[in-house]
Amino acid sequence: MKATWLGMAAAAALFVSGHASAAADEAAMTALSQKSACMSCHGLDKKIVGPAYKDVAAKYKGDKGAAAKLAAKVKAGGKGVWGEIPMPPNAAVKDEDIKALVNWILTRKY
């Protein structure tokens, strides 16, 4: 019985720490998105100037090449996929930050 309770306690601790980690990751990625000025044009779940992140994730769901394609588009800028308003290039944002942001957008729960 004691071993069962210890196992349950360990599982509960992992569950809670996993959720705390996910919340910290969400906060960090939201902050990076704001720092990089992404949130000036994109909302998490609503269109501002550009599409909402949830709409981007939905459009590219199941596309194995989406992360690389979107990272290149964020870096270079583009237009036409979501309308005529162009997205300016984000050359000053570090490549690793762009990759992390794109991954977050494509994998977060909306």
C-alpha cells in the first residue's frame, strides 16, 4: 500500500510540475512574441493586422514542412497568403527565436 501511495504522489508531482513548466513556457513565449513585436499585428485568437496565431496553426496543421516555411517567411516577410497587407521582414529577430516562436504557434493549445 505504501509503495502505491508513493507512486501516486510521484505521478502527481510530475503532473503538477509539467503543468507549471507548460505555464512558464507559455509565459516566456508570449513575452518573446511581444518583445519581437509580433503581437503588434497578431493576436493569439483574433486577427489584428495579420492572422491570429490559432488561424495560422489551423491552416498549417499536418503540414510537416510548415515550421521551416513559416520561419523563412517570418524572417524575410511576405504577402498574399492572408491578404494584400504585407508582413514586413523580421531580420533583427534571432533565427533561434523565430524557430521557437513558430513552433509555439504551431503546437500551442488554443
